[in-house]
Amino acid sequence: MALAWSPPPLRARLVTALALDRRLARIAMRTREPMLGQMRLAWWREALGKPVADRPRGDLVLDNAGQHWAGREAGLIALVDGWEVLVSAPRIGADEAEAFARQRAAFFALLPNEAAPPAVAEAVAAAARVWALADAAAAVSDPAERAVLVAAGQTAAARPARLPAALRGLAVLAALGRRALARGGRPLMEGRAAALSALRGAIFLR
């Protein structure tokens, strides 16, 4: 739904970033030994840090990153760093939730072609953190950790600000995230009202 509301010039970047995010999430959620998870994440960090011509070929996500994120890899590397916070932390506390959200959400600032003014950049960062924390809260099984993620997400959602039209897709994710957080960390698309929340986010850009 977020992709459908994103303008074509940004859609390929968002598709790639979200596909990478899903790949990293699977690593984090399936890791029982932190060192093994960190090694898998380190492969992505190293691959994204290389010049495009020097990267391994044949992985669709990595190939698309080379095509659509060349020169902007810092946002994708931050995404890797964000998931490593959850892989390496014995438990998710307030500090871990904030570090995870900040780094997982960083790539949204690099989606547009031009840097946003400070006030807009702050709104983008807050909206992206809402999505990052709400989505994670719905996935964790520990009630205490879910509560930490929900609390951090609600702090980020406390002052929603209008987003630029180019980031209508992020507005959709943030609107769904705020609704999910208000419901205690439920899945973003759960219930019939989810689609209406997404539509409101796309229209009002907040």
C-alpha cells in the first residue's frame, strides 16, 4: 500500500529498501546465536560498502541496491546496523529501541533526490521511527519487549507533522504505525479500519 502511494521515481528505491529490510528481519528473528546473526549481517554491511562493480552478483536485493541506491548506501548500511541492535542485545530496553528505530528508519531521508529542510527532515525521521517501532512491536513475542517498543513508538508519534508529498508512502506507513501502537502493538494491517487509516495518511500526509 505504501508503494502504491509512492511516486514512480522513488518507488524502485523504496521497493529495494523494504526488500532488504525483510531480508534482515528474517536474519534477526531466526537467530538464536548472536554471533552467527552478526556474521550474516556483516556480509550485507561489507557488500553494500563495496563499489557496485566489486559486489557479488546474483542476489536480487543486492543487485537492485546497486542499481537504485548507488551513492546512497549509507541509508541501507544504517538499516543493517539497526537490525544488529536487536541481534546483539540480550533484551530490548529503551536505549536499544531508540537505536534500532533511528538506524532502521534512516534510509527514508535518502529516498528523495534533494535533502529536506531541517523541520521537514525531523518530521520524516519521526514518522519513519513510528513505522520502524510499530512494525517491530507486532513481531516480537515477549510482552515486556513489545511494551518497550510501543512506548518508544508512541513517543515518536506524539507530534505528527506534515510530510512532503513525495513521501506519501511514508505517511501511509506512519498512519498505520500510529494505529497499531494505539492498539498495543498489533499488526499494521489488522482489522477493517486499517485501510481507512492508510488512506487518511496518504491524503493528509501525516
